[in-house]
Amino acid sequence: MRLVEALRGGSEAAFRELMRMYGASMLRVAQLYVRSRAVAEEVVQETWLAVLKGIVRFEGRSSLKTWLFRILTNTAKTRGEREGRTVPFSALAGAEQDDGASVDPDRFLGPEERFPGHWSAPPSSWAGEPEERLLAGETLEVVQAAIDKLPPAQALVITMRDIEGFSADEVCNALEISETNQRVLLHRARTRVRRALEDYLS
Amino acid sequence: MRLDRELTCAQLVELVTDYLEQSLPVRDMERFEEHLAFCGGCAAYLEQMRTTIVVAGRLRERDLPPELEEQLLEAFRGWSTP
């Protein structure tokens, strides 16, 4: 609550600190709701204005981060709808269609085999990959491209968890989804990104 | 998901996130780890999943574009000095 108090008191240092902590994450998350980078930047500005206006009434029942990202996602959603972008975020509430098995079923032995359900084409270890290759710009582009192709609710959850480093609780609170839902969306998202990386690295 | 005795690889890959999130019931977690101990393919799969998470984390950018930061500061100053 130290930053909240300071911000209420008009401290620019507190504002700068909050911007440093959350600004870039806010921009990335906003971009998942609206068409363009420019509009995402406007969403971030609108959010901060709403935060400054509302900070006197912030009671600290949720964390500042949760409160901030709720304002952000609501602002971004409204903006996205106004743009006529009807993103099926209803998926957050439950039934984004199941996209099947995590791994191509052909990579496992069939029911007629001696060990059904065991790998016939096991994945190979990436431990031998040099770190420079794994973390090279091109590899990062493959990961970003895979995330961009995900259904929006999955993209949102993996972005918040794995890119921006939110905890599971923080994502559930900010997006108002259940733990189970969060986990299912995260699982599908990570599974697809892993597959894209495997295709690229092999 | 309830599992009977032994876990297959096809079942294990569906449980990887639950495992990493530490949300598996204890018995399933034990089966998961037992399976891993003797299955190189699944060990590699889990390691790939962990690497995927690390690589995704590298996409993070910590800084806002400077023009946006400047605009936000201006808005802040407008708010704090009525």
C-alpha cells in the first residue's frame, strides 16, 4: 500500500515506479484485445487515467496489480467491441472448443500394440541445443508467431503467465476466471507453442 | 482425471501442466513421477515444456516506448497539479 499512498499524495516517483512495474505488461495485454498498437497505447493511457481518478477509492481488498489489470482488460474489451472486433472472450468463461490431443496420436503406439499409449516417436531432448539457438531472435519469433495464432483466451493466459510472469492467482483474479479454466487454457496454449518449437528445432 | 494403475505416455502429456502447476492429487503425482523415472520420451517431453516456458519468458519487454511514457507522465502531471 506504500505506492498507493504515495500515488494518492501525488508522487511522480510512485507513478514512475508503477509504470516501470506494469506499463509494458499492460501494453502487451491490451494488444490482445484491439486491432492496432496505436489503439492499445490509447487503452493504456485511458487505464492510467481511470487508475488516477479511482485511486482515492481503492480500498486494497484486491492487490493493486489485480485492480489495475481489471481496469485495463475492461477498458480494452470495451474498446475492442467499439471497434467491432468481437473477440470470443466468452471462451474465458468456459467452452473454447477443445482442440484435441496435446500430441499427435500417431506418435503413440495403437491399441493393438504390446504397450498401447506409449511413444512410438518420442520427442528428442533439447538439452543438446546450444542456448544461443534456443534463445535466438528467430526462435523467439517462432514462439511469438505460435502465440499469435492461438484462440484469444489462450493467447491471453499464456501471455500473462509465461511472458509477463503473472502467478496463476493473479491471472484468475485479473480475468475473473476459475483456476481450472486458467489451467486448461494454459495447457492448450503451452502445448501448441511447444509443438511449434519442436517443428522449428527438428 | 482418474487414472488406473499405470500411466501411459499419451495420458502423461495431458497432465504436464497440472503437474507443473502442482495441482495433481498426490497419488497421480506419484504415478506421474514413477512413469518419468523410467520413460526417456516423457522426460524429454517435460523438459521441452519447461524450455518452452523459459523461451516464452524471453519475449518480455520491460520498457514502455519512450513517447508513450512521456504522454503518461504528462497526463499524470495534469492530474497531480490541479
